[in-house]
Amino acid sequence: MPFVITAGCIDVKDGACLEGCPADCIYEGGRKMYINPDECTDCGACAVACPVGAVLSDDRIKAKDQEFLDSEAAFFTDILPGRDEPLGEPGGATRLGKIKADTPFVAAYEK
């Protein structure tokens, strides 16, 4: 996974990362944004654009934020609440629009 969005985005969702992403691989969940690891081109534009520093390269994730790596992948591979099937590779966030769900980890996350 090239980049991951961590706790700083939860309940903030500024959206600057969406505008900075040329791959259209950042999806808006209920509480935070999620980067599709299969669509990300590893350009880093999202990390530069994020005003709260929530977007990190996977090799810069601290031990306390390791669960965000699994949660980011699960957003696309697991069946989310209110959905009938996993998101998989939808082919771009703009086309899909806002997803009104989060992974169980993010849904239960307390800042």
C-alpha cells in the first residue's frame, strides 16, 4: 500500500487531498477518506495537499497507526455496513461518489 490516511482525517475530511490526486483514487467514507491501494500511483500529491498531515507513506506509519494500513485495504475488500458487496476496484472515486460507510475500525475509533 503506497499511502494511507490516518486518524487526523477522521471527522475532518478537508478534501484537499481529493483535488491533489491525479489518479482519482481517494474515496470519501462516512468519517474519513480512504486511498484505494490498487488505484494509487504512489505520486504523493495527496500527502502534500493534506492540511492536517493525515496522509502518510506506508513506510512512515508509526506503530500506533499500523491498524490504519489494514483498515484502508479493508474498505475496498470487505463488505461495509449498508452494502451488499465489497467496493473492489470501482475505477475512480468521482464516478462512485460518497460512500456513507466506514470500516468497523474507523467507525469505532475515538480520538
